Amino acid sequence: MPVLSLSELAFFIEISSMTLQESFKIGYIAKTHGLKGEVTIQLTPECPDLEEITTLFIEKNQNLIPYFLEAVSMKGDKAFIKLEDVNTIEQAGDLKGCSLYLPKAEREKLGRGEFYNDEVIHFEVIDSEAGAIGLVTEVFESGPNRFLMIDHHGKEVMIPLNGPFIKSVNKSKKKISVELPEGFLEI
């Protein structure tokens, strides 16, 4: 067994204790690829360039397990990857369906008014006329469109993000200001 330096040990302890709250989902393992342990992963739009990543986390039994990347090949919204110590089709098959994560600290900072989907979960949505509408439960993507999913008195409401409805996003106060057309909440 190789001897780790103090900095390598500190890095290993840090990555071994990663939680779901400290990470963001970049995709999932769709299937095996080849016979030597490679896998095909389906990527989310928020996934950074995997060719610059050395370690990713695979969720197994609600725990994040670090894996080191040996090789990456990109094709659109899919990637073919080889993970260190995954050397057979059986080992790769055991990972099928598992979600992939990276630390939130590693993702690119966005400009003012921009946000990642997971950043606005539980933000309060306030309409200029109706007042408090509810809390964001998820951000739903359909093709090139993104929607805020809001729990409005037990009813699910979808507000398009690429439209004139969103007026501001205040991350520090966890509030999203909107201007909805009259009757929008009754639909």
C-alpha cells in the first residue's frame, strides 16, 4: 500500500467527508461502455468540463464516494469515462444508475442575477401584486427552457425563467421577485 504525504492525506480526508449539501449533481451513470470498466454518463447542463476534473463523487446508499478519473471522452451531453480501480464490466455495471457530484466550491461563480438550479431551492417567491407566493421546490428544465416550481398553497405553480416574469434574485435574502400577469396563479 502506498504511503500518503500529509497533504495527500488531508486531501483524502476532505474529499471522503463530502456531503450532498456541499455538492452539486453533474449527471448519472447511464450504462457500461466496453469491457474494461468504462461507463457512459449523462450530463446535466450545469456540468463543467470533465477534462479538467480529477476527482468526482458517486452517490451510493446516500453516501458520496470519491473516484479518480483516468480518462474522459466527451460527445455532446454524454461522456465516456474510465474510473481508477473500476476495471471490469461487472464493476462498472454496479455503478449503473448512480448519480455523480462535484463540490459546490469548485463550480464557476455566476454573474449578478444568475444562479445554478440548486441554489434557489427553498427561496421565497414574491409577486409585486400578490405578495408572497410560496417557496421554490425545484428548478425544472424542458429543452432550452427552465421553470421555477413553486408550492403555492399546496398547488404546484411553474414560472418560466426565460421570460419577463423574474425581476430579481437576491441570494443573500433568499428571495425571488416576480411580476406575474393577472390570473397567472389561477391557471
